[in-house]
Amino acid sequence: MAVPVIQQVRVGAYIVKQKLLGNKRYPLVLMLEPLFRCNLACAGCGKIDYPDSILNRRLSPEECFQAVDECGAPVVSIPGGEPLLHKEIVEIVEGIVARKKFVYLCTNALLLKKKLDQFKPSPYLTLSIHLDGLREEHDHAVSQPGTFDRAVEAIQEAVKRGFRITINCTLFNNAVPERVAEFIDYAMQLGVEGVTMAPGYAYERAPVQDHFLSRSKTKELFRSIFRLGKERLDKGMKKWVFNQSSLYLDFLAGNQTYACTPWGNPTRNVFGWQRPCYLVGEGYVKSFKELMETTAWDDYGVGNYEKCANCMVHSGFEPTSVIETAKHPLQALMVMLKGVNTEGPMAPEIALDKQRPAQYVFEKQVKALTDSLPPSQKEAARQAKVG
């Protein structure tokens, strides 16, 4: 794994503390979205089709720090939108790092080379670069030619300057295992700490709905990819390094039956604290305490809710895997040492016969949230400029 020892120790100690306190539900990673605005329009994204009155809204540094302090998670991931479009993103990152939280700043890297001078390398800061494959696959996924080359240039410059860099790769049903393997080989040559991989989630509002993976196809895909990784290792090629727990990778290959842990990665964005998770937006509350205490957690997850049926995304299942690692460290170690099993029967799947039907509430939510803005905020949002 590419996760630094200091981070593993801190997160492990945090989990032990929560267990000693008797807490059954606790956060591991805060998903902090300071804006939804982006400079790309990816076909699989569910964050970009809001009206301008919402796309122009931003969380202030003070709101971000309050969310970090209120949540208390040891890791903070800053996705978006594109965080580098936020004028105060440097102040936000520095403030969270000063709190000794491990920050993953997620970016498509189109602005990274230009803004790199504003950031300082730190063991608490990782730049997580979005690349969905090699040039052809990535540029197709983000619907804009040239983005792969610009991202790679930024990665190379950031590595040279001593920044911690990981690559975040989302796979869809057009993924070809051999090409994914070539991509991971290429990523290892760039000098990044590791690669984070997960299947895409079928957001209710994603503009294209026909290229998401089912759970069975996800497992088959990752088994094929990991099998190719073992073949490369046998040929003396460089070992692949993933910025993920070994048990999550084992889960992706169908070797574990896990329920998701939606409260493990709570989301705070411009609307408030999102119910129930980063992927499914079905309401917002004003505080983290309210999120944890009033969300009907048992109504969500694979087997409980139709929207969750095909989900295997790391934001829901990585917390489960991390907690399982703390419970069964030897099992996780064996997977890490021997590699993910790619042969034989898969673990039983969760039954879907009792799941409740999906509720499609996005349009109603957007209207209600837009209408709830006071006139001053509506006008400020209208006049806000990106950059």
C-alpha cells in the first residue's frame, strides 16, 4: 500500500479510540466539497448540472474549518467540482493541514501546474490527480482532448517538487483490462505514491447512464486486472502500488461480502451535511451531529435501497475495509503479501429481493434549495466569478 506509516498509525489509533469509547458509528474520511463548479463536463459526473445560482456558491474557509472540527475524522478529502477553482483553496488546505489532518486534494490537474507554487509539500498533503486511463480513455471520459497530457505534465512537476501524489482512476463498463494494466504500469513510471481505483457510481443526475458497471461485471473486471498484475510481477515488472486497503481490493475482486459504511465518509458541501453519503443525495442537515443521529442508516446500502444495488465505490466500502483490517490484520496482511485472489468461486452476494424502490428526488431538491436562498445570496451567486 502507498498509505504512509504515519497515516496508518494515526488512523489505526483513531479506530481503537472509537472502539474504546463504544462508538459504533464514526467517520474516517470527511468528504469536503467547497464548490460544485468544474472546468470539465465528464459524462459520468453528477455534480455539474446545477443552475448557476448553485454552481457559483462556495464554502468559506471558516465553514470548512468548522466542518473539519465538528466531524473529527483523521482524513479530509477535498473533491468538487474542481477545488482549484476556489479562490481560497490554499487557505483552506493550509488550515486543515495545520490541524494535523491528512488532506487529499482531488483535482483534474488542469490548473495545477499554474497554482503549484501556492502550495507547500507536506506529509499531511496529498494531491490526488484524476486520470481515468491512458490518453485515449481519459480524454474520452472527461469529454475534452488534451486533458491527459496536461495532467501528466502537472504530475511530473509536482513529483519533482516533492509533493505526495496519487492517481484516482474511475472505471466504467468500456474498461479493457489490458489497457487498464498498461495505464497502471505507466502510473508507476510517473513516480506517484499509488493508484486509487474504483468503479463509477450511477449518479441519478449523470448525463450518461448506460456506461456504469454492475457488481458482477465490476468483480470480473478487477479479477482480470489483478490477474494481469500478477503476470507482470512474474515477468519482473514493477509491482503495482495502490493507495487503498488490501481488503478493499479483495472486495472489488469478489472475495469479500461487505456492507457499506456510509457514515464512514460523511459529506459536507454548499448545501450542508448530505444524507446519507457522498454518492446518494437525499436531503441535507445543518450539523454533523444531526446527520449522525437522525439519518435512517438502515434504509440505505446494498440490499436495502435500489440506488445502492450496484455500488462498490471506495467512498462507501473503503471505510468498511479499513475497519475490517483493524479487526483482522493478519487477513489483510496475507492479501497484501500474496496478492488478491483471482481464481475460484466468489463470496456470496447480498440479496436484493427486499430492497426498497429508488426515490428520484434530485430535481425537487434543487428547486427547494434554490428557492430557499435569500435574495442577497441569489444576487451574490449570480455575480460570482469563477477563478
